[in-house]
Amino acid sequence: MTIREIADNAKLEILACPEAVDKEVTGGYASDLLSDVIANSKAGYLWVTMQTHRNIVAVATLKELAAIVLVNGRTPEPETLEKAQEEKVVLLGSRLPAFELAGRLYQMGIRGIQ
Amino acid sequence: MTPRVFKADLHIHTCLSPCAELSMGPKAIVEKALQHGLDVIGISDHNSSENAPAVVNAARNRNLTVLPGMEVTSKEEVHILAVFDSVEKALQLQEIVYEHLPGENNTEAFGLQVIVNEDHDVLGFNKRLLAGATELSVEQVVDSISALGGLAIAAHVDRETFGIIGQLGFVPEELHLDALELSANTSPEEARRRFPEYAAYAFVRSSDAHSAAEIGKVRTSLLLCEPSTREIKKALRGEEGRRVLPEDAGARAAGGTS
């Protein structure tokens, strides 16, 4: 499934880097501890988080994640948006809390453990 | 003036912190610090400095410098230690923090937040959710501290939760921190091995005491001309003969065993 298909399906808003939404998503991970995301996420994953600090973009780049989804209607800091656009990291937003969003993504067939 | 060794424990909570023991009153803290041969202590309750004046007063005419401060929780849930020379500056930071600290304390869930005077008389209870996070980003916290002339130290960076590396994956390059703090669990030597990428930072080690027994359990020995934040800043940068001493050298120079 591509980021675009998931975004349409789960009603995610595209906050940054709309030009890269045709990338394939291979799985998902949810965590707000960035050190944990570095340790446990995998390339191509969709990352569900509350954190909006610009370090999230660096973590996504480092781990070659497909996209970051900010939950609970959180708005990223301007520097985070800027960095995401610069680093070509897709940033999405959801009104839903992490639990609900992860449930919907799981229903769509996205898995964290393959 | 020639710099001499000051033993500092810059991270001590009082009974104002909901997670600290109620016995953490000003006099108990001062006595324990003196017993352990400390020269400088920092008072750093969660998101408040309301008990700092009492500890400063309790140390009056004693051979101990009390630096008022605070342990601020950023919105990323990173703990940043603020250290000031004066109560006024600490209270100015407190004003900024209070403006951005939502919620009310639940004493059953988190504990009492007791405001005391130097004699440990109860003056009142802080009703704010001091255990919570502010709405300030880690950059806003550090910049607010620096603008007030204080030291901004990333607290217990070796701890996964509430440490900057655990919460944010790594220390943001643009952040103007004065030092990285290590908990009792990690020695500076271990930290140098574990975090080679932060070799440019000064490491300090503090007790993060929530009970009297923890005060001074670990400390940082500094070569300073006087116990002020200005001098400590110089030591953290290794300027003008001021510096942070290695742990064993600090103990030797002070003639103690730590």
C-alpha cells in the first residue's frame, strides 16, 4: 500500500512533502520515545507519534521510514515542517489518538511484526 | 584568585516535588549536604522554585552555597535543569513555566507538594500539576534559562525516560546547553564510552536526590574561584583555569573518599 492510499483511507492530512506520497509502506510502528523508534522501527514503516520536535525528521531519515503520522491533531513546529520538506520526509496528521489510528491502520493490513 | 575545588550536587529535590520524601525540608537538606562535604547544592523541584528561598535561608551563615533552580519538563517530556545565583531569577523562570503548565495535582496519584519555610513549617500546598509537562519546547526552555543568565543542563541523559537522548533520540545540535548531567547509575568515564558523539559537552554528575540519604551520593568536583553560575559556566567550558575535575581526582584534591 502507498502512503497516498493509506492517507485517503484513514483521512490523514498531508502536512509536508506531498510529492513523495507514492512511496510504498511496508509496516508500522507507534512510539513517542525517539530512542525506541531508532532501535525498533524498520525502513518503509509508517511511524505514529505525538512528538512534534524536529528531531522526528532526523529519526525518519536515519531509519528510512516511509512517513510520520502526528496524532491527536497535533501541529508540528514550523522548524519541523521546514526540515521535513527539506529532507523529503512525508509528514501526515490525524485527528485521532494514537490507539485509534493504530487500530485502523492494522485493520487496513499494516503490521509492525511481519 | 587561584581556583580551588568545590564539590557540587546540583540536582536536589525538596518536599515540594510530589515524588520526593516529605522529610526533604530545607534544614535536613543543608545538614546532609554539609555532612557529605558538599560546598554547592542546586535546588531543583519539578517545574517550581517555591521552596528554593527556604533552602537558601536555611544555609545562611553556613559553609554551603545554595543555587536556586528548577527541573523543567519540556513538552517533549525532556527534563532540563536550571541553575541560578539568585532566587529572583529562579522565580522569573517559574513565572514563565507556570504560564505554560496545564493541569492540577492529584495528591493521591502523585503525592503532596508542600511549600515550607526554612524551619520546615508548612506554608501551603502547591496545587499545580508539577509532575506534568509544560507546553514549552526544549529549545524554549533552554533559551528562557539562558536569557535569565542561568545554567541549562540536560538532566540524567543516561536515563531513557525524561532524558533528552531517550526522548528525542539525540541531543539537537542547535540547543545551547551548558552541560549534560549523569545520574548515579553512570560514571563520566562510562558516559564518554557510551556517548562518544557528545565528547564536546561537559558532563556533570548529580544525585537527583528525592530523599536525604541520596544527597551527595554522587557529585561533581569543580575548580572555581567562587561558587557562582558564572564560575561554573567557565569550568564547564574549561576556561581560565576553571574546569570539571575527573571524579577520583576531585576526591583526592579534596582529601575525601567518594
